[in-house]
Amino acid sequence: MFESYGDANWEACVFSQRCPFRTSANEDAAALIPNGLDSLVLVVADGCGGMRGGEKASSLAVKHLARSVRRCNENPRLVRGAILDGIERANEAIQALKIGAACTIAVVEYSRGKIRSYHVGDSMVVVTSNRGAVRYQSLCHSPVGYAVEAGLLDQKQAMHHEDRHLVSNLVGSSRMRIEMGPWVKLSRHDRVLVASDGLFDNLQLDEIAARLRRSSLSEGVGKLSKLATKRMRSECDTRPSKPDDLTMVALKRA
């Protein structure tokens, strides 16, 4: 699935596909939620593989978030509270299933040329410049993610670490916590990318930034999807290869 959207102030696209080697449902979910003039919310949720109800968990997460944001009635000042409330309501709903389901979630609040991230787990938010620099990235809630942040592992070591799949913070957990990032002012050609770990487990950050650089938004997302899928299909000792569902929501100022 690939869809593009836009108005006079912003351009966005959404991409999602099922794991190449799986016939079961795509356990990722995504949404782009407008909230009046020059304000919108981007969200990606990733159902936890190996646990029952991953698809149900990610769907509930996006559903509750979208419902909460729509109650803002196009008032950008209410979005922060709506996002936090939506994630908390999703957490309660997923726990109420009582089947051990869980998911990660990454959210971006965009308002008049600046963004703020909210996330639980290892789905990530990245901001890249037109020169290919990574201006902002969210912190993965995982032992490996914390090790990278502390300087104990570099990005390449982390990609091949045996515990990379472990996640320490999930929607659907009684101990869930929501991390909220700072406001980041976007330059004219910055790209904002929200994606499931199907992207970040197969591509390094510099590879991601390079393919978004000086491309139209849809072209950049297309390049990322093709390379990530190629990596998933061809296992290699020197490059990461982790078959998984892949979902991306990308945004740039028009």
C-alpha cells in the first residue's frame, strides 16, 4: 500500500507492506490525521511478533489515537493531551483483551513547521536534512537502544546484536511509559520519517538519510522500501537482513 497526501503547507505519504515471507496479516498499522490548517498527527504502530493478537493490538492503538485526536476539533493546543490520552486508552484496551497482545507506537505531532515526537518501544521517529544529515532520532526502548545511547555500542554493532529484538516498553503493558521529545523546528527541505522496525532493522540511519536526500518524498520512500525489501530477501553476513512487516509515514513542508 502506498498513498500520498498534501495541501498548501505540507506533503506526506504512507507506505505499508506485509513481511515478504509471511502469509499471515500485516501486524503494522498507520494513520495520517489532519487537525485543521497546517496541523496533523502521524502514527505507526507495530504489533509484537511472537505474541498473540499483534494485528489487533496495533489496530487498537491507531484507532484510539485517531479517535482522541479528532476530538481536538482542529485546535492544535489540545493535540498534546489528546495524543497522551489516546495512547493510554489504547494501553487499557489492549490489556483488556487478556491475550498477551502488545505493540509499539511512534507518533509525530506536526504544527506550523515544527514537530514533536511521542513513542513507546522501538518504532522510531527520524528527521533528516536535504544534505543527508540526521537532525533528530528518537531513542529505542530496548537494551540495545540504551546501549547505543550510552555509547557502549555503535550503530553497526547494534544492527547485528543478538538481543536487538528485545523491547523493554510496550503498549499493552501495565508498566508502559510514554516518551515525549522536544519541539524540533523543520527547515524547508527536512524530511520527517515515522517507521516500524522493519525499516530500522534492515537499513542504517545514514542509508535512510541518503535515500531521502534530494528526492521527492514519494521517491525517497520508494527507494527505502525497495532496499529494505531487498535486504529482507537476501541474507548476508556483512549486512542486516531481518524479514518483517514494513510501514512508513513520511512528511515534509511544502
